[in-house]
Amino acid sequence: MVRYGLKQAESCERVRAESTLVILLTALLIVGAVALSTVRYHGRDYRADEVNTVHAGVVLNASEVVSWMGANGVHPAGWRVLGVYWVKLTGVTESATRWLSALCTMLTLALVYRLAADLFDRRTGLAALFLLGTAPFFIFYMREFRPYALLALTSAGLLLSFVRWLRRPTFARALLFVAFGVIALQTHYFAAYILVGQALAFVVLVRWERGRYLRAFGLFAAIALSFTAWLLPILHRFMARGGKTYASPSDWDTLALIHDELQIAPLALGQLLLIAALLLPVGAWGKWRGEGAIFRGGPEWRKRYVLLVPLIALATAFVANIWISSITTRNLIGLLPPLAVLLAFALRRMPWQAQVALVALVALPALKDFRAYRESVPYKATVAFVAPNYQPDDHFLVSGLKEPRELAYYFFDRLKPRPQNGNMYFVGYLTQESAQAEHLQHRVFTPEPEYLAEFADFLADAGRVWYIYGDEQLILRNVGPFLDVLHQEFALHRAEKVLGDRRAYHLREYRRIPDDLRDAAHFGEAISLQGWHLPDGVSVRACQDVPFESWWRALDAPSADLGIGLVLADASGQGVAKADAGPSGARTIGWAAGTYHLDGRALAVPCDLPPGDYSLLIGLHDLVTAEALPAFAPDGVPTGSNLVYLTTLRVLP
């Protein structure tokens, strides 16, 4: 008897040790999953919806957000109100705002672990946590400042709280389920499909008992009533303007896309686990007390619960999508938590050798391959291009972008002081736009004469214009006449191309052509130096980068790619420093006759250069052959040199 007691005690100690290890590994996996995806995704450029939420957090309060969302009538206002106050608390940067999604991610993983542990055991919970935390779709969308992280969290909470209420229907558990339901519906209307799935799964899986059924549907009714205030705006939006233009149709291709995107990676392993989960029986798996009096089908109800809810939700979404286009894969992220539990069940039923192999094969791509499901645009790089030379009265011309409003909001929220709304002009866009946190003042679609005159007036008080365009050809065809107006009084200073995932932005900085330009020197037969400027003056120090600007005019269209050489020479004429590159704006091969161009560069003064006076010289040369162009005085007389003297720099001790 004593020996039996000792063995039982040892068994209990072993169980406690295993439980502690499981909890420790769970915590490490949660922290690891969040840290890994944070490093990869938290600094990623915002996408359109994220920009809109962040900007609303800057300019709106809670009641204004509700009014704005009511005017749109697409999504409930709950998520945007939460996002607005999170922005007010943390600021507008990507890494700060996305910690809200990281928090939702951690809670989702914890709830999924608890759901699987309640239905099966803790090892299944650990497997579910691992599979969900490494799913590429989950990793990507749970790190955006959008409602999908909270939608996945509330979906997991609904599944867990409802099954616990069925086990022991206390008021506290009922209240928790209703709270998850209300938050879910105020996050995204697709949460309604999860609730429909739960309601129908309840009818299929739970034995008839009048009191239990009345209480259960009372809970669903309470959740539904919480959404009545938002029902009319949504119905008005979809009935008046139809569904989403980018939604997927209800067909087999969409079903295949959902399967591919929501599955774990590698895809073949996800398919293996899914098929195994459908075929393997549950067996006598840790029965709950009184389980047979509540559920139909014996232990199999556990697997059916996490299978029926997402299946019914998906079928409901497909049927609704026939009348109102609304399906996108990201809207269905609430299906991932039960799917992870289902796949974890199959993983736990396999031999331990197979479990180790599957975990290794799933972990490998999760650690090194980060799939991006939607393209990003280079907003941050665009702001970084503008910021060094930005002045509060600068003007902006935007065309060829799909999201001009979001780019404007990025400028409003990132450039200090904030650009003026009236100093932005958007070409190729309809004058009317849906209700937004802030409307843009100048939007034109085609180059009508009155719009061109308006654009000329728009430029009248501008000293600098930033032209930003993308690759949307339909829009770009409309911008040509506006650029002709711009080129009459502005010269290109800087140009750069910045890249997102699959989309590029072209950035141009134009400066107003000064009235006092004149011929200072000619190089070859096609190019005239018109003026130059040292912003920091002629007194410099060793190791200093000396900024230099020069104005040029194309007397004729140059026939070669030319470089500009800026040379610092000592008293003997020996060069001691040089800045040699093509123009900072357009290549000379593209200069049209009669156009002006501004070049900006910096000359690095050597750190070991002795104090004294040094001549600053300039010249042009062919970038291909390195042959220097001869220099002439404005009257055409050769100077006898390929370099033209500009001024003397004094290197201070």
C-alpha cells in the first residue's frame, strides 16, 4: 500500500513537472513568435487603412470617428475608436501603433492554447499555439494596425468562452461570452459569421434541453442587440453603393485561395494534418464531468466543434457574398484559431517521431520565410526624400498613385510643421471622394483649361514643388499639360525612385527658376552655366561637406550623358578634392532645348587639408568617354581650359 502511494505521488510530481514545462514552453513560444514577427513587420510601411486610422487619431476625437464611420457605413466604429485613442497615447510611428496588434496577438495565442487544452489536453494546446504562431497568414495580418488582430482575438475568445459556458453555465461565463461577442461585432461585421457558426453548431452538437437552449439563444440575442445601432448604416452602405469592388466571387477559385492562404506552411503539411484530423477518431480523451448529458456524439463533439464553426461561418460568408460582395481572405482570419486547434489535434494523434519531423518542417520556413500577402508602398522613403529640404510653404503635385489621400496623410502626420492642405494638388482623380477623416482640397481628373489656369495660380507663390508619381498609366496621361505649366517656371533639382514590395514611387524636387540668372560660361555647344550658390558661404573647415548648387540651361538638346565636376585646387593648380557625378536631377541626355536645371551636390573637404585659400572650379565631361568639354566665355571666346573658376574657399584652422 505504501509502495502504491509512493508511485502515485511520483506520478503526480511528474504530471506537475510536465505541466510546468508546457507552461514555460508556451510562454517562450508566445514571446518568440511576437518578437520574431515584430522584427520583421513592425517597421513596415503603413497600408491605406492603417494610414487612415493613424490620421484619424491625429485629427479626430471619438464622436467624430463615429460620425465618419457612420457616413461610410462599412465597418463598425469600435475598432477605429480604439485605434484613435491608441494613436493619441503612443504616437504615429509604425513600431508604436502596431504594439496594439502585438498585444492582441499574444492574447490570441494564449486563448487558442487554452481552447485546445480545454477540448483535448495541454500538449494539444501547445501544438495549436505552435501551428497558429507559425502560420504565415497569421504572422502577416496580426502585425498590421488594422482590425484583423482583434477579430482573431475575439473569435478565439468566443469559441473558448462559449464552450466553457456550456460546461458550467454561470453568470460570469455568460457575461464573458457576451462581452467577446459585442467586442467582435464592433470590430468587424465578419464576426457575425463566427456567431452564426457557433449558433448552428450549438444546435447540431448540444442535446435538447429547453432551459439550456433558451439561455444560449438569449446570449446570442444579447450580442445581436448590441449591433442594432450599426445595422442600418451598413445596410445603407451595401444597398446604396453595393459591395467591395475588390472582393472575391463565391466560386471554387476563391475557395482554393482561402485554403492556400489560411493554411500553415509548407502547404503540403497543412493538407496532411487537415486530412488526418478529418479521419482520425477522438477516442476517450479526458471526458468532462457530465459531458454525455450535454453533447451529442460522444468525444467526437470536440473535433466537430472546431470544425463546424469555421465551416458554417465560411458557408454563410459565401452565401452572403452572392448578393453583397464582401469576401476577402483577411476578413476570414477568425477561421484560423479553430483551424489551428483542429490541426493540433491531428498532430497530437501521430507518433512522436512524426510529431518531431512535422514540427521541424513547419518551424524552418517560419523562421526564415516571411510571406507578404499584400504589397506595401514606399511612404516612409517618400517622406525621407522630402524631409531634408522641406519648408512649410512647399507645394506638392501628385499623380499616378492609387492612394493619393494616404500619401497626403503621411505628409500631414510626419512632416513638421504640417504641410498646408491647400498646397497639395492631385491630378487624375475624381473631384468627389467618400467621407474621410480629412478631405483634400485640390483634386482634378482631366487637364481642362480652367484646371490648368487654376494650377498656374496654385504655383504662383511656390518656391519649391515636390512632384510625386507612380506607375498608373491612365492617371499619368492626364498630368502632361500640368507638367508643361510647371516646367515654365521651375527646374528639376533632385530625383529618386523608391520601391515598395511591388510598387515604385518616382520623386522629383523642383525649384523656382531665379529671375537673375545669366550666362556665366558655356561648355561645348549645348550647355550654359547660369549661376551658382554656396549656402554655407566660402569659409569652410577640414572634414566638412560643403553644399553647392549650380543652375544650368540647355542651349540645345545635349547628345551625351554628361557629368559635373566640382574641383577644389591649391595655389599650384593641383586638385585636392573633387565631387564628380551626373546632375542631381535628370540626366543631360534628356534635357530639352531651352530648359533650366538645378544641380545640388556636396564637396568633401579632406580632413588633412592644411588651412589656406583654395580655388573652386567647375567643368563638364562625358560620363562614358571621360572626355572633358571645352569651356567658353559667354561671348563664345575659348577660356583655354576645361574648368571655370568660380570663387576661392578659405579653409579655416
